[in-house]
Amino acid sequence: MAMMLGGLTGLLGGGAAAGTAAATTATVGSGFSIGSLLQGLATVMGVVSTIQAGQAESDKLDMMANDAEAEKPFETLQSVDRKRSLLAAAAEATGAGDVAYAGSGVDLSFGSAAQARKDAYRELDLGLTTDSATTATRLSRLEERAYNYRAMAKRTKMASFFSAFTSAVPQLASLGSQY
């Protein structure tokens, strides 16, 4: 090996090449080998791979959080639609009752006709209140789901760095012990 380095030094013209050849000879003599180079490369690739896998999982969880937040306007729209249906049903029920009572000659301003109208509006109010509470709960759950996905994404990213570091330490230590 030293003869090859000496020949290389002669071809390159001495000086700097001689210093490089001496350093290379010292490195070769100190236990450096292709195997340790490959082991170091495999360690680095393992670290990079672990971090990239953690980043990919983190990105997936962030997208799931975005999806949960994107559902919020749709939930609000569904609530508006349900409320519109409740209002239409109440108007129809009140109108049908008014027609029935008026057709029988009953005064609509008091008595059972007024009570029927009051009951219809009470049912409408209960339905609207229930729908508002349901919508608020669903929106809150979507917000909570988005928050949890983002928290999991952050923990996943941190765990991948920790895992990459802890898996690399023993391998780098074994490389260090060879020298």
C-alpha cells in the first residue's frame, strides 16, 4: 500500500501530494476501512430515513388536521339548511292550523287556535336551540380533532428525531472505538 502511495506521490509531483499520501497512509494504518466507511454511510442513511419517515407521518397528520378544519364550514352550512327546514315546517304547520281553525269559524286570536300556534313556535324554538347546540358541539369536536392531529404531528416529528439520534449513537460509538 505504501508503495502505491509512493508511486502516486511521484506522479503528482511530491509536495502537497506527499502530505496527502502520508495522511492517507496514516488513516489506512489507523484502522480506517471500506467497511467502516460503509457502516458510517449506513448510519447516516438510517438517520435520514428515520427523520424522513417521521416527517411524512407528520405531514399526513397535518393534512388530517386541515381536513377536520375544512369540515367546519360544511357543518355550518348543514346547520343553516336544518334550521331553514325547521322554519319551513313550522310555517307550514302554523298555516295548516290557521286554515283549519278559520275554516271552522273559530277566531284565530285566542283559544285553541292561539294555543296551537304558540305550541308550534315553542317546538320551532326547541328545534332551533337543539340544532344550535348540536352544531356548536360538532364544530368544537372538529376543532379538537384538528388540534389533536397537529399535536400528534409535532410529537411524531420529535419522536423521529429522537429515534434517529438514539439509533445512531451506538453505531457511531462503535465506529469511534475502531480508531
